[in-house]
Amino acid sequence: MLNTAYINKFTENFTASVSVEPFKDFRIEINAVKNFSTTRQEFYKWSPSLDGFYPFSPTQMGTFTMSTIMIATAFDKQDKFGVSPAFERLKEMRKEIADRYAAQNPNSKGVVDSTGFPVGYGPVDQDVLTTAFLAAYKGSNPSKINLTAFPSIPLPNWRITYDGLAKLPWIKTFMRTLTITHAYICTYTVSNFVSNIKYGEAGGYPNVLDDAGNFIPERQIGVMTINEQFSPLIRIDLGFINSLLANFEMRRSRALSFSFSNNQLTEVASSEYIVGLGYRIKGIKLNFSGVLGGGKKAKTKSDLNLKLDFSIRKNRTTLRRVDQEINQISIGQQVLNINFTADYNLSQKFNIQFYFKKDINTPYVSNQYRTSNTQGGLALRFSLSQ
């Protein structure tokens, strides 16, 4: 009579990190992660027909995340029609990968249609698409990549920092600091996979076909995603002996989300360029009357901090379909940002700031409008802390 499911949860987390300094002032930080979690539930009940207690309706669901490397295709450029070289390779690899699956499965014989795909492993089969997706965007050989959506070994990400150039004799005469930074982060995720109750196998391999003529997979995957960031691709921080600060930064990122409900890939690509300048004018004297000191004349001496940041960011979302020649830009824009601030301390507790900020948004699609937002003014800050 028990109607409560038996639940078993399992979580496996792997983390590895290494920090090395091959030579002075050159540091490399390497990290690798892998997270796998599953929840299995079933009903354990009495069966009058079998005359005993047996499990019923077993279900397993879970998530999988792993650090990986997709740098081989990170700088691929789509053409003016939005066609992606990596996505075209994905479609081309399906046939070879399908043949590999069929060769190891004795339940697959013959071909499906004139395209030559083997029985059970058609052009939109889940196993074929998951492996082709990883092979295409990793830049791997389709004849050698492992036939699984759950790789066993995580690949490392890294962060590199070098600040030794400022110690060179001819540079330190005019510069206090010079730091160069590069970082790469990439994660591969299979979210919300669930066991398929219609799955069947013979000899350890799937043998039950769905309505489309493909083998029903043991685990039904909803969405596979890849998030890749060069944050930063390169960043240079400069500190001059005359109190001038400057920095230049390039960032790139892309997010790939493959949905198996409609065999559609959503690709969000972003690039950003940032230039920053800062300067401190020391010892500026100001006279105030009636503002500080209860109506008496007051003198203050402080540094004036000037900061200017300029950035250009481009975002583009493209929809791609495996079974159709669709490469459609659904949304995207170029964002220009200018930010200027000037700070001055009237006292230890009283700060005044002049600020100016302007954002210009230029969309890539015709159904959106160009917008511009401007902010500016004075900000007064008074601290009550001791």
C-alpha cells in the first residue's frame, strides 16, 4: 500500500588546481572541474500477479558539468549570411559518426534511406548529434572522438599573469607597473537528462526504435550547452611614474545551447574592447565659504582623481537548425559606453564627484530602434563613520 517513491541521490565532484611559476613574475593557474549528480527513484510494492515485492517505474535524472577546451573553433567567423563553419562541420560529421555507432551495435543493419544513414542512427538521432556537436566545436576528428555525451576526463582552464616587464631598466625609468593578463574558461553542461521508460536493449545495445526510426536512448537529453569565455583575452595594465594609469582589455565569449526538442542550436557570441585612463592631480587647494566650518571660510587640500572608461561591446544571437538551412540572427546589438568621473575629497568624510555616462545601443535587426542614454551630474557623499 506504500505510495511513496524510494529515492537515491548520488553526487560526484572533482576539482583540481595547480599554480606554477615557470620563471620569475610569470604565473600560471590551471583549474579543472567535473560535477555529476543523479537522482534515482522507484516504487517498491507488492505485485499480486508476481506474488512478491518488486520495483516499479524506475526513473533516473541528473546533470553533468565539466571543464573543457573549445579553443580550436573559438575564432571561427561566420559569413555575411550567418553561416558558421563549426556548425557546417557538425552536419557533415553526422554520417561518419552514425556509421561508427552502427558498427558497434549488432542491432543496427542496413541503411535508412537514400542518404545512407544506418538503421537506428539517422541524421537527427540523439547519440549522433551529441557526439557530432562535441567533435565539431572541439575541432576533433570524428573517427577518433569517444562515442558518448559524458566524457570522463575534464580538460583544464587557465589564467596567465606576467608583471615582470616593468622591472626592465629601460621601462622602469617611466613606468611603475606593467601587468599582462590572459584567462580562458570553458564549461560543458548536460542539463536535466532523464532515463527513457521506452528504452530497451539486446546484447547491451539499444534495440527499440522510435517513430522516426532512431534507437531510443537510455538517457533522454533536453539541452546541451557550452559556455566559453576569454575573460580577458588580453588585458594590459599600465602605471606610469607621473600618476597616469591606463588599461586596455579585449574580451570574447560565446554560449552554445543545443536543444533536442527541435534540433536547434542557439549561439550567443560577444566581443568587447575596453580602454581606461586614470590620472591623479595631487594637492589641489580649494576655498569654501559657508559650506564647511559653520559659515566661516574653509580651506581644503586634496587630490583630484580623474577616470575615463571607453568600451565597445557587440552581442549577436543566431538560431541554427540541423534539419533546415536556417542561420537566423534573432537579436543583437552594438553597445558604445563612455564613462567619466572626477572625485575630490573636501574632507575625510565629505566627497564630491562629477560624473558623465553615455550609452549608445545600435541593434543589428530591423525591428529594433537605435537608443541612446545619457546621465550626468554631481554626487555628494558624506560618511557618518568614525
